Amino acid sequence: MLNLIKDEVNVKEIAFGKKFELDTKITPELKEEGIIRELTRQIQGLRRDGGLKPKDLIIVYVKIEDEKLKTTAKRFQKTLAKSVNAKSIEFTAAVKDGLLADHHFELEGQPIWIGVKKI
């Protein structure tokens, strides 16, 4: 039952104490995990919109101006690439043309652009 509750409320751990209270503190680690999950979701959406199959290998281009977000994305670059079946994640200073699909969105209130290219 605990696994179902964890899944439904999107938490990693449920602990019982003497007094029931909900700890809603977001640790830096949880915040980073949320950022990577959102980048993964956005890239997977581009794969879907581009008609790609799960086995199709891609290159992902990312334009992030905010240094904190960029640092987080770079730290988890290999994990992100693996989760979206990308040969590489390339950080760019400008939006690229000629891609299979691209998308502008906001993350943590900051503008992000991602694009994918099938290889």
C-alpha cells in the first residue's frame, strides 16, 4: 500500500512519526531531479511529435541561459541522454534550424529551447 501512496503523491519515502505531519520541504537534490524529469518529459514530447520510435537515436540541442539550470542539466547530461535515447546532449548559445522538432518553454521561470535531430 505504501508503494501505491508514494507513486500517487510522487514522493520517494513515507515515514511515520509520533505525530502525523506532512513535510513539504524540497531539498536541492529533489529540485534537481524535478528539473531533469521535466527536461526528459519535454524531449520525449518532441520525439513523439516528430514521429520517432523509441529505438530511433537522436541528438538533442539545448539552449539554457540560466547558469544554475544549465549546470544542473550538464551534471545529469549522461543520465538525460540515456533516458531519451540520445547519442548526445549538446548545449548551444543559439536556436538551430533544420531539426526534426523544437520547442520553447519555461522551466523554473526561465526560458529554455530544445531541439531534436534524428541520426
